[in-house]
Amino acid sequence: MDTFDPDKNRPPRAGENYRFNQQRYFHVMSQGWYIHTREGVHGPYLRKEDAHDQLEMHILHSTPDPSDSWRMG
């Protein structure tokens, strides 16, 4: 008899180097571009490229997630 493996049908994790969430960006007419982060919404930015640049800076300078110490890999 086979045992149940909950991870069998899950795709492998790619890691933070491959994270990309197109839904992080949204545009509000007559206002500009905004970005979603774990900490909230940031913006508006004139161009989507400006929002993307700001998101990269946010990721580079963000503090580590405090739950990382107890999260299971």
C-alpha cells in the first residue's frame, strides 16, 4: 500500500531569485502606478518602471522577516 505524500503534487520551490509577481503593480487612472509589498501599498509613481525600481530598492533594503527563525524550510 502506498503512503500519502502531500508534497508529491507540489511544484518545486524556485527560491527568492525567481520570485516575480506581476500583480504587485497596479495603475490608478489620473494618479499613477502603485506596488504591493508585505508591508502595504506604496506609490504613486509616474511610470511603471519607477515603481519597479522602487520595489527593487525596497527588497534590497528591507529587514529580514522575523518569522524566518521559526519557519520550516
